[in-house]
Amino acid sequence: MPYFGSKPADGTASTTILKDADNNTKIQVEESSDENIIRFDVAGSEAMKIDANGIITKALQPAFCAVPDTGSQQTNFAFNAYVDITHGGTERFDQNNDFASSTFTAPVTGKYLLVSRVQVDTVTQSYDYYASTINTSNRRYFGWLWDTNEFSSDQNYTGFVDCVIADMDASDTATAQIVISTTGSGNSASDISFNSYFMGCLLV
């Protein structure tokens, strides 16, 4: 049967590793004795493995989850403007270090699942509407829209959840946003709750 490299001295074609010249990009089927795990290393880092149960994990696959900074709440945000939600607090995870300054930057061209959950505290009934969006370099995706004129009074809080599969090119960015439509200009009475989050991952 076919094999790579020089034929082994015993005449067999069996091997446990296929690697490049400097040994930092390779495929291994036996990193330790009888572990039954196929490992794929790229430039010195393990990028993917398939275990004995056929489960595939990708340690470098872009994936993130970030939440607002509990030490500095985003209060009285402006109306009649698309306001970036400040996710400057704890990153629950950021698998490929692609999230910073409230912004996700796509490392490669692909289709990305993006999910934003925004909780707004102090919802003013007299405004026309509140809407949430996920804004990417290529397109703005609108999610929930609340016509607050339908309420008989102000509300203590409400939540918006947006979920999209976005077509992003390498170096495109994505942010979670909120917008209030009303007359005039200035700042609202509304705040962004710490219960908000922004997350995403590369699908294909």
C-alpha cells in the first residue's frame, strides 16, 4: 500500500506521523502509546484532533463570548444613533483572540454565527421604538424592534436577542448595537444591563 517518505527497514508501510521538514506542521496518530487520537498540528500548535469516539475538536477555531464591564455601566446612551454595546468586561472565552474593544474581527473569510443579547433598563414609553442590530462591515442585521408607544407606561427593562449567520471577509468587523428612535437629539434615560452578552463562532 502507498506510504510517504523512505520505505521502513522492516518492509512495512506503517507510520504514526506525517510531518514537514521542521516538524512544526504534522499529522499524528500515536502521540502517546495506543491513545487512538488523530492530531493535526499547524505551525507548532494543535489545530484539530479526532478522538477514539470520532469527536472533532478545533482548538484554534474562532469563537468568543463577551459581556459588559460590571465596573462601568453604559448609562443614558444617546438616542437617534446606532450605539455600540460596550463589551469591555470579562471575556468568557475568546478562542482565537479575535475579540477586542467590543469588536469581533474575522480572521478568515467565511460564514459566522453571531448572537447578541441586549438588556435595556428603563424603557421610555414616549420614544417611537427601540431596536437592536448586529453591524458588520458588509451589512447591518436588524433584530428585535419594540414599538414603545404601544405601552401605557415606562417599563423597568426589556431584552433583545439577535441571531444571524453573517458572510464576513477576512478583517471584517462585527459589533452589537442598540438604537432608539424619537424626535430631537440627546441622551436617553435608558441603560445597558450587565446581563447583556455578544458571542459568535466560525461555521464554515
